[in-house]
Amino acid sequence: MLKEQVGDFERDADAAYRATQVLAHIEQFDGNGVRIVGSDVANGSINGFTKSGEAKNGTEAGRLQDFGKDGFASLKGEMTNVSSVGDNKEAREQAEKLGFLWELPKDDKRSAEEIIDANPLLKNLGNQSGVKDMLKERVGDFEKDANAAFRAAQVLDRVTLYNEKGEAQSGGQVFNSSIDGFTKGAEAKHGTEAGRLQDFGKLGFAALPELKKTEEIGSYKDFLKANPDADEASRQIARYAAIIDENYDAIKGKTGSSDFNAEALTAYKEKNPQLSDEVKEALDFWSQPGAFALLDNAKSPLEQGTDGKASRGDIQAFIKTASPKDVGAVGTLLEAVAEGNLLDKVNTDPLNKDVFDNPQNYSAEQKAAVLQELKAAQSLIVQGSGAGMWKDDKSKVQIANNVRSHPDAQKLLDDVNKHVAMLEKDAAVVKFYNENATSEASKVLEGSDGLKRALQSTYDNDIKTGAALDKLWDANTKDGKTDQQTALAQFYSSAQSVQGALGFSKPGEIQEAVQKSSHNKDFEAFYEKSLVSGERLKELLKTESFEVATSQFSMEVAMYNAALNPEFTGKYDDKLTENYTAIAQENVFNDASFEDLKKAFGKEGSEALDEEKVKALIDEISKSNPELLMNADGKPATSDQILGVFRGNWDLLRQGTKSISELGLFSDNSSIKAASGAGVLHGVSGLFMAGITIAKGANGAGALTDRQIVDITTGSVQSATLLVEGGIKNVTTMFKDIKDVLEPDVYKDITTNLSKLENAAKGLGGLAGVAAGAYGIFDGVKSIRRGELVAGGMSITAGSLGAMAGLASAAEGAAGVLQLTGSVVRALPLLAGSLGIAAAGVGALALLIPGLIEEGKQETRVDRFSDHLRDYLTQYEIDGVENGDIYDVPDSEWPGPEETTIAS
């Protein structure tokens, strides 16, 4: 009967070809045209005959008998020509809707053999239950056709990595090199990889479900539930993290990576060009070194440093705890990513304390990388203190012995701050950030179009409208807090970071946004009533030293001038300087003592004045900066005149008649002012300021060289000149008034020096640096309002980094505002920043160090924490012990019993 329908297949080749196709059809399709699967398919014989040779209905034998009777009309179901599968438009449309790429990307020139070799599942695929043949019918002959091989590899990934609902599979067996789920009899079990592959063979792409959408990923749904008001950029960052979470096992398994690292993300993207655009964007974003570092230790940030590897728990902890939830946190994250990218290639392992002893021997990148580490240490100490790491004597000793540091957390933090200050004011570091920060920020969004769109939406809808500022106001003024400075600083900094990431800088738009805020009048009132009036400075001076109070005050002045309407702030420039001068003159020596002066100018630290040393310093200033000692008549004060008055005041202090503050050096009824010219007053008051600064070691630099002492003294006289005359403008006016009595060359030299006056003393740190830095900011407010940060005196200066990061920085010598990765201010929680650990409970870097601590014994937690902290500090010998090490800590400063508790 078969011959009757197809011809004599034993003699006619065409008939034989027709016969083989008919036999294949009756094996593959039932009477209704449905594909048949199972181990008996294509077994080399026609099944379904009874013992007596009768063909049973519904079997291969029955269908063959029907064909013999009715011919091709009896056959249901269409045979597939594997060579033409690539032209099947319907199948292609189904596949592409499910996220498959139908053809290789144009730049992918691999052969079918190369694709098979790169995909063990495809290479090892057997034909149990006919799955290999059926796969070819659906995707093409993958052993010959590269595009078919590409489609086949994607199908095998889909049936192994995802279940019937499109949910990601996990576990080690998911990523082995074979299709699991066949019985010993080669049958494909339902609900297994084999079952899903068999279903694909029967039904094609219609058998495969759509993959879970990002909105359906559990960790992302939890984020939205917990943060329903999150801005678009925050949501997109969480989406990207959720995508990484969902694909965690796939990324490790498909790349063969033993560790989940940034390289695995890149490799996964490169090996899987069929991935959706959003998945590729997520991989691009998180594979940046600065971004991956945020995931790296998110689960235990206090107990574990970054090591380039992340667990799935780290990623989920980031989404739950550390992922941005508002504009302020978005800005912080973007800056962290940019800085991390910028410094990723710098290896600090070979570095040690010589970076601080001989900074000229190290590159700007190396010093910036050390600065980045110390910033992390600052945050770690503050957050660790808040988390109870130093809560009892045993813990204090445990940390001290492990870190080789002072047991007092504040002393350790102070030492970190001093070293941070040295790097912050390093000219090469400042130049490095100024030249690279903006361009690096703009690279953060490369390859992440979705985040760029979301960030633009956040900028348009939250930042430009002032709505984000209103939210930050609410967050910082609830529960009895009245911290509008932090709200404004976070807003401005974040707005600037977002602008940088989007590739532009428009400070005017930020000022306009502040004006749209419902609290603009509150900000303006604070500026006029608290800052311009000086009441804010007086308030700070009640609890803080002059240096800390003035640092805080001047940074707030800078912040408000950067953010508020320039027409409003511009009305108060003269009054601001005038009021500051009056308060500073009255309080500058509040914390100074004769003991400080003796260390600087006493013979071997005694009460006997080293007149030769003082006179030599004055002579040096007379040569380099004669204008500082100039009297109103155009004649400079002599070194003998200045020394004579200084000696008289020294004697008063030695006799205990008055304190330095009671001398009233800057007051209108000062005996010096009454008896001497301006030059003498500048010199004498400058010597007092220099003595205090020298005694305190110029920001903790230790023993000072003769050159450093000369520089400090010169800077101190410059600072005193500003205080005496009431600011740069008044000093300039004074010399214009005496222009006619000076030689032209002399006047030219003076004006040249005056042009440098505002920046000359700021780098000193200590008393002189703070006072001069404040004037530098007051005089630079016009530049600050235009967004010209450096011109406005806003750069990395001593102590400001820790303060601006909202950490417990002592802010010694901090007179300016941090410019790091393009930001004007890194949040003015200086309020916490300046005041030490006790006041630093919040911390603006909660994004990076969320304080998430797993349950566990205190001893174990402290041990891990101290190991983490040690990695940042020990190599630089930063230990909180002045001019010594842990063995020099007095017994009285160790907690516990009288005997020392240091480990031997």
C-alpha cells in the first residue's frame, strides 16, 4: 500500500525519499497532527501491530495503514524542513517577543561549531525522546547553521535557567553541562529541564513563558512597598540591583565564575547578546568598580571590607537598606561611584606613613586613594561607635590591640582627621580632583540609558521644582530637629551631582529651584538673622573652639551663598564681613594659653622669651611681605618696634596679670592700638596667632621645620591683618589711600601680594588658617554664587572632608568647603561633623555605611570590625597616640583595672 501511494521505493530514489518522509511523519505526528514525543519515537520500527499482524488504530501501524488507503490526505501535521526554519516569520515573531535574538549580532562572526563548543549544554545534548531532532525542527540545523546554533543555545538556556512560569532557577545543578530530567528509560519528566525542552519541541516558542518583568522581581517589589515615594532615579537604581539579584546564579553559572565579581557581570553581558536592554544596562552600571564596591559588603559593612566579591545577601541587603530612596541619596551614590571609578586602578598596598612624611614623593592619584581610604575609616569609626563597638571596656581593649591604636575612639578619630586634613590641603590632590571629577561623574551613566532617563526625570520633577528640597526639609526638621542647613546642603550637593552625571553644570537652575521651595523664606531668614548677624557664630562659640566654630560658620555662609538667590544674599556682603570681624576679634584667642606661646617662642619652652628667634621671624616677613607691617603713613613698622610691644605683652602673661584673651589685642581700647601704628598691631597679633598654631603642630604634622615656622608666622600675620582691618576689601582700601606716599615699585609689589592675600593663610590650618579662610569665603561669595567654586575659596581644605561627609570630624583648620567629584558641599551635617562622635549619630554616609549589623556575639562583631578598621589605618601608623604608638598610651588612659590591658 505504501508503494501504491509513493511509488516503487525499492527502485526509484525519489519514491524512496517520499517513503522515508511518510514514515517519519507517522512516527512524529498522531492522527490529529499533534507532535508525538517519547523514547519509542524514531526507534527504527513501526509500532502498533498485533501478534496476528493487524494494525491497531491510533498507532504508527494504524496511521501507515490509513495512509495506504487514503494517501497524503490522511496525514495531519506539517513536517519541518530544518534548512528553512530561519525563514519562519511566525516563529521569529514569537521568539523575539520572548526576548530571543533570531540571528547573531552583525559583529559576531562565530561558526556553528564555535558556538556549540562554547555552550556545553548544546555540545552534550543527546537525542533522548527525540529532543535533539525536535530542537532542530524549531530552530534549524544547529550543527551547520551558526544562526540556528545561536537560537539553540538560547533555548537551552531558557529551559534550564527558568521554570514554566519564567521564574529564575537556582542551585548548582542548574548550571551543569547536561539537560536534567530524563528517566532511565529516556523519557522526559514533566516540570524538568528535559520536560520543558520536550514541550518546546512539540509546541515551539509558544511553549515558553515570558520572563518575569523587573516589576515582578520580589526584591524590587519589596523596595517599592517600603519606599512608595522614591523618586524615579532611586527606583531605577533599585531596579538595576534587583535585576542583578534575580540573575545572580545565572551570572555565576554561565560565566563559570567561582566568585561573583564585576568581571563576571561584564563576561555575562558579552556572552549573552540576547539579553534585554535593561538587563544589559544593569550589568553595565554595576560592573563599574565604584558601583560594585557599594554591593561588595552591603550585608556587613561594619565587619567586612570590600574585596571585589559580593554574595547574593550583599545585593539584597543593598536593595533593602542602602539603595537610594531620595534625591539626596542618589547624589551621594553617584559621587561614590565616580570617585570609586576614578581611583580603582591605584594600589595602596605598598604605601605606608611615608605618604604623610614625604608627600612630594607620591603621585596625586596615590594620595587621593589614601584619602579615599581614610574617608572610609572616618565613617567606619563613627558608624561603629554608634553601633556599640566601643560600648564596654573589653571591646575598647580588643579594638585597640587589634588596630594597634589608642582605646579611646575619639582620639583615634582625631588622628584620622588630622591625616585627612593633610591630604585635603595637598595642592596636587586638589588639582587632581578639579581636573578629573567632572568628567568622571559624566561617565557614570554610560551604557545606562534607563538610569539616565530616570535621572533626568528626577531632575525635572524633583530637583528643578524644589520638591526634593521640601522633602529634605521635612526629613531634617521632624522629631524636634531644626536642621535646615543639612537639608539645604544635601539638596545643593545632590542637585550638582545629578547635573554632573547628566553632563552639564547650571548653578543658576539650582538657585531657582531653592526659590521655588516652600521653605525659601525660611532659608533667607536664617541667612539674614543668623549668619549675617553673626548670631550663629556666637551660638557655636558657646560650645566649640574658635577654629571649629568659625569653620562651621564659614562653610554655612558658603553654602547659603551658593544656594540662595544672589540678589538676596548680595545685599548683605559688607554687613556679613563686619559682624564676623567684630565677633572674631573678641573670641579668636579664647582657647589660647601662655603655655602654647612658651612652646613656640620661649627658650626651650620656658618663660624666657627667645627674642632672637622672634626678631628673625619679623625680619623675614619684612623682606617677603612688607605690606603686612605697613603703617598708615606708608612706613613699615620695624622689627624692634614689634618686638618691643610683643615683649611687653609677654611679660604680662608671664606675670599672670592677664590671659591672652584679656589682652584685647583687637579691641578698640587695646593698649597696642592706642600706642602703635597698624603695622605693629598686625605683627604683634600675628605673632600670637602663630605661636598658638606652631604649638599645636600645624594640623598634627608633628615637629615643624624652620621653613614651616616661617610660613606659619607669615600666614598668621596675614590673617591678623585681615582681622585688624576687617577683611580683604578694607586692607586693599587702606593701601589705596597711601598709594601717593609709596614708591611705584613698592606699591606694585604690595598690590601683587594683596591679590594673593585671601588664599595665603588658608592652607595653614589652625587659628590663622581658619580666620583667613573665612575671609576668603566672604570675599569670594560672588564667585560662589556663579558656581565658580575654586575662585570662591571652595576647595579641599583641612578637616572639611570629614565634616562635609557628616562624620565626626574635628574640622581643625577647616575654612573652606569640599569640592569633590564636582560637589560644592557634601552635606553640611558638619553639625554632627564638627562635634565628635557623641554628636555624629546620623552620618550623611548612611548610604555607604548603613550600620546593618548581623546578630552575633559582641566579641565576634568587635573582632571583625577591628580587622576591618585595621586594614585602613595600621599601614599608615594612624593610631590616635600623639608622637608615639600603642605602647606609649598611659596606663591611666586604658579602661579597666590599674594595670595595663594591652596585649603583649
